[in-house]
Amino acid sequence: MNTKINSIVTICLFTMTAFNGMAQSSIKQKPIIQTKYTADPAPMVHNDTVFLYTSHDEDDAKGFKMKDWLLYTSTDMVNWTEHGVVASLKDFSWVKPDNGAWAIQCIERNGKFYLYAPMHGQGIGVLVSDSPYGPFKDPLGKRLIEDNHIWNDIDPSPIIDDDGQAYLYWGNPDVYYIKLNKDMISTSGEIVKVPTKPKNYQEGPWIYKRQGNYYLSYASTCCPEGIGYAMSTTPTGPWEYKGMVVEASEKTRGNHPGIIDYKGKSYVFGHSYDLLKRETSTFYERRSVDMDEIIYNADGTIKTLSYWSVDGPKAVGTINPFKRVEAETMAWSEGVKSDKNDKTGVFVNQIDNNDYIEVQAVDFNKGAKSFQVSAASTTGGKIEIHLDTKEGELLGVCDIKSTGDLNTWKEFKTKVKKITGVHNVVFVFKGDGASLFNLDWWMFK
């Protein structure tokens, strides 16, 4: 058995032990995406919006079953809007499309967006789009990185330095980099293997520059894995280990960092199995993205988090309820899933009795008196509108009548108690049977 396989077996054995020893009711953390299993978060700030690209564990995955990548956006860091599949293995004509869509990262240059994607065992490719939402196209029709260690070529992370020179980092168990040309789809020079990789480096490098310092964060220690980081005065090292961003503990297992600054605060993204553990004590490769605020010390080092906090960060923006809000915009949900079609785009589905969606930091300003929603339903049901919490004040109930089927959409309205100020809003769903209705959007007036 080679070293890599041995390591994977060790991780799996540790993770299964952790699962078997942890009661489902003890999981209090709330991953930021609940309607799908997501991993390998890659946040990018563009035009005052955070674009979060993720890998995607299928709902029936036992081991790694990953075929496409997803996109979410936020302007407040608590509510995330799903945009569905942004790219997939099928976008690469030279790739077997059955599995292996591992950790991606997107970067903008000169009005174009470059999505660096590893196909496990098949190499690293690049996709290009005129929009961060896609569609992304393969400009090369072949691998971007050609070398003799293709199985190690995962987790690409690009950076553009202040002088315009771009670099691409990647790798497990070693860390590599190469210079990217200005076109961002070709390279110059040789692949460099970092001669002394940072302490406890495993995989998932995330390179960035902040206030004159270069940072290389990564999945650190094994096993379990937390998020560690090193610093340098140049984009190519040498890298000096500085500590942990998120401590390794019995809760963490595998990890993958993404770190950004946004609206005056700093955030680290990673992933966990906490959503899965709410549902079962059986271990599967079904991960969920987490995120928390981090604090930098005066010398540029980062204060360590013991784990993801229970409540997560506070909102740095608000939702305007007087404009159409997509139903797939949420801070937390239980029970519901999401889907996408050509008519409505992404919508919320698989809504059963007592499922709910929570939207945080909704600014009702001087008042709202009515509510309307676009829904499709076979059986019908009700939407209870609660203030602040699931058990909070009942503002009103919207009756959803049958529209004939789950693909026929109609608008439904109801009066609500006058609401002012900024509140959380929780939509609690009631009705008999399964799949009561689908939701496309909502708004208040």
C-alpha cells in the first residue's frame, strides 16, 4: 500500500471513529449551505459581492463522488444565494466526466474570469468566462499543467502580484507553483517544487497577499486536519510557518481553506461534516462549507479559532424585502432542497411539513403590510411567517393552493402584521404529504 492510500485509509478510519462517537444532537454548528453538500470553498470578492465557488458532494455519495462545481453569492455574509452548477467535468472534452471534480478557484483579470479546476487523476485545467456567473469555456482543450505527477495535481490556487506577475500554486503531498502568463491560460518557466514545504502541510494551498505580507494557508496536520498558515515577504517563499487559523481537533477531520477580506472584516472558509452528522452517525463523504470571521494581530499573524462558532459571523449588510428575493437566498434551512430549470432558474423544492427557511437581517424600514410569493404546487399547503425565530411572533399565513403540478407557477398573497426595522424572518411550511410546493421568490409590500 503506497503512502497516499495509507493516508486516506487513516483519515477514513479516524473519521468513522469520530462519527460513531458523536451524538447527532450535540452538533450545534451551522454550515452556511444546507440544501446541498458542498466542500472546498473558494471565495472571491468582485463588485461588492462575495462569489463562493464550491465543489459538490452528491447526496448519495459514500466515498468521493464529485461531478460539478456550484456557485453561491452574498453581500451580507449571512445569507447565501444559490446559482446552481457553474461548471462541470463535461466542460472539459479531454476529461472522463464520471468523477473527480475537486477543489477549484476563480480569479479575475482584465474583465475575464479564470476558473482553475483539478480533475483528480486527470490533471489541472482552466475555464474562462466574461462573467463570474459563467458560462465557463475551456480555451485549451487540454491540461494547463503537464508533468509526471498528475495524481498530485489538485487544489490549484492563483495569485496576481502587484507587479502583474501571476502564479499558480497546487499540490498534495508536496506543494508546487508555476508562473502564469498575462493571458492566464499559459505558463512560463519550469514547475517549482517548494523545497521546504510549510510545517504540517497536507494539501489545499490558498495563497493571497494582505498589507504587504504573503500568506499560504492550507489543510494542516493529519489526522485530523485543521487549517494552518505560513507567511513570506515574496510570493514564492521561503515560507515561515506561523500557526493555525482553525485548530485541528476531533471535530475537524479533512479541511480546505479560503480566506478573504470583505467590508472591513476578514473571513476564513473551510468545510466539515457537521451537517451530515445532524442526520446520521454513519460516515459518508458528504461535506458542508463553514465560514467564520478571523482577526489579524498587529504583526500580521492570525488569531487561532478553536473551531467554527455556533452562530457564525454577524451580518455586514441587509436584505431589501421590497424587491424580489430569490427563495434560495437563506441563512439557514432545515429539510428543504434546491433544483434548477430553464424557466425559473434555481428554486427551492422537497418542502415537507415543518421544514423551514431562515433569512437574516431583513430591513423592513418603516413598514411592510403584505407578503407575496411565487409557488408551484400539486397538493397545496401554508407558509407561516415568523419574526426573528421559528417560534417567534406569527406575522401572517400565506395559503398556497394547488397550481396543478410542481412546474406551474402562480403568485399568492396575504396580509401581515405591520413590520418595521431589521429582523430575521423565518418561513415555516405546513401541510399534509410530501413535497407540498416549490418556491421561486418572495417579497413584502
